[in-house]
Amino acid sequence: MIWETIVTTRAANGRVHIAPMGIRVEGDRVVLAPFRPSATLDNVLDSGAAAVNATDDVRIFAGCLTGRRDWSTVPCESIPCDRLADPIGHRELRLARIEEDATRPRLVCDVVLERSHRPFRGFNRAQAAVVEAAILVSRLSMLPAAKIESELAYLAIAVEKTAGPAEREAWSWLLARVEQFRGESRQEKI
Ligand SMILES: Cc1cc2nc3c(=O)[nH]c(=O)nc-3n(C[C@H](O)[C@H](O)[C@H](O)COP(=O)(O)O)c2cc1C
């Protein structure tokens, strides 16, 4: 099973890095699998630490994919790292082992602390749609244009029916990025 989360890490110069990432839970451990090159990978290898944040603020997923990475963070309690300021919950990880791979190494981590900050209030279809659309945006150059168009058209139904202001804002950022990509693709063909 893969959980879509926000992974926060700290660079050697203290700069916080925020990235959406799917994580796996394997027994007591959490596995991160960043594709190379990756700032998350560099930071975890350097600091030996990462925080995994569960959030329903899908603007953070969409924002990171559209150049908006400046989300509020606070220092972690037990590791040299930062976490989101207002997640539903977070886990603090220490790197236990690396499974090397030229494309996508696996970072196997111990969970050293887990905190709940807010209750989970239920599923929202627009939030799920934004996360799916963010994944599409992360693969724009790999997917056929027709597939992107048809999937966005389907996901838009859930946004229209069930979104609140945050979901609408996140959705608009992603659509703007898709439009920009379409424009760039047209330019390349001219
Ligand atoms: C929901 C979601 C899940 C993602 N999961 C991963 C992942 O498991 N590994 C990865 O390398 N990128 C993943 N991405 C894409 C990264 O967030 C994006 O490429 C990011 O910039 C990673 O590179 P970085 O570590 O340099 O920031 C995901 C994106 C989304 C929207």
C-alpha cells in the first residue's frame, strides 16, 4: 500500500525542502523511494532524517508541483529536520538502510516519533482528484496529451461537485501548469 504524503527534509545549509511523495509502510519501518536526482534524497543521505506529514491541505501537493514550495514548517522534536506546521499528523524518521538503485533507491527508515495533531474528518473527492491531477502534472512530459485531457475531464467532476476554496485554488494552479505545458509543446512543434 502506498500513502501519498508530504515529505519534509533539511539540507546541510538548514534550508527546508518540501516534496509530495508516496511512502510504503513495511512492518515497523517507512520506505521512501525518490527518483534520482532528488533534493529529498540528497537531504536524507546528508542528515539521516526526514518527516512524513499527513495533510488534507491539497494546496501543498499542487503547490509543490507548480513552484509554490513556501509552506509553514516548524522544527521536529527528535530529529534534525522540520515538519509541516499544521498537518493532521506526522512521523519523524531516521534512515536505517539504503537499498541502492540507479533510478530509484529505497530509503528504509525507522519511525522514532509519531504525533496526531488534528482529527481526520473524512474523505473528500475533490482532494483525491487534486492529488491525482498533481501526479498527472508530475508526469506531463511522459504521458500522451489525450490521456492527460481525458483524466482531467473526469477528475474535474469531483472538483465541481465537492471542492471547497482550498481545493479550487489547488486545482486552478494545476490547470494553469497544464495549459503552460500545452503552450510550450505547441511552440516546440512550430
Ligand atoms: C502524490 C504525489 C506522489 C509522489 N511520489 C513521488 C515518489 O514517491 N518519488 C518521487 O521521486 N517523486 C514523487 N512525486 C513527484 C515529486 O514530488 C517531485 O518530482 C519532487 O520534485 C521530487 O523531487 P525532489 O526530492 O527533488 O523535490 C510525487 C508527486 C505527487 C504529486
